[in-house]
Amino acid sequence: MGFAYDDSNIFAKILRGEIPNNTVAENDHALAFRDISPKAPTHVLVIPKGAYVSFDDFSKNASDAEIVGFMRLCAEVAAAEGVSLDGGNGFRAITNAGEDGVQEVPHFHLHIMGGRMMGPMVSLRD
Ligand code: AMP
């Protein structure tokens, strides 16, 4: 059983086809699409198709097949966007969890950002 999941969140609506998205890649277990408010030339969100709230929910409760599908899609996105170390200049992959992590959308997602120098790892604001 996963953590309490609110299926009215915006990524659940994207997965149900209720609102559009700019898809980059997809497999049986995960979907990758462009962030609506990009912070870098490449800013892609990778989400599992299953109902998982956060990184720790997904890591604890997803099946092996879901985890493999998700991770392989991340690698596919990095390669397709030209930011993979295999020919590209690198990227940052981050996931925010909960209140202290400043997670806005309560469906697990990994941000893959690149195409420019990403700067310091964390910039704090009060
Ligand atoms: P987080 O703070 O990690 O939960 O990030 C949520 C991200 O989702 C933000 O970077 C938003 O710009 C992005 N976002 C919100 N709504 C949409 C949408 N409809 N399509 C694509 N990205 C979105």
C-alpha cells in the first residue's frame, strides 16, 4: 500500500488524459513530459504511471518492474535531450518531497534539467 494519494492532483489528470501535456517519451510504467514553467533549456518531468506521492513512497511501494521502467525512461530522456554524459554535457535530476522539500504536485516526479550550467545545488529562501 502506498502513502495517501490525492487523485485530483494535476499529474493524475495528465495521466487520465484530462489535461494536455507535451510528451517527450513514454513506456508501460512511466511518462516524461516538458515542465510547463521550464527553469533550463531542458526541463523534463518523469512520472510513474502508478499512484505514488513521493520518491520514498515510490521507492518503498512500487514493483520492481515499475522502478526499472521509471529509471530506464529517465535515461532515455537524458539521451534524447542530448544531456546524457554519453555525448552531452550533463544534467541535474532532482525530486522534491513534502513540505520541507517544497513539493508542489503530490505525484512523484523527477525533474531532469540541463542545457545550461545549473549553478549551486541548493539556493535557500525563507
Ligand atoms: P515540484 O515543486 O517538484 O512539485 O514541481 C512541480 C512542477 O510541475 C513545477 O516545476 C511546475 O512548473 C510543473 N507543472 C505544474 N503543472 C504542470 C503542467 N500542467 N504541465 C507540466 N508541468 C507542470
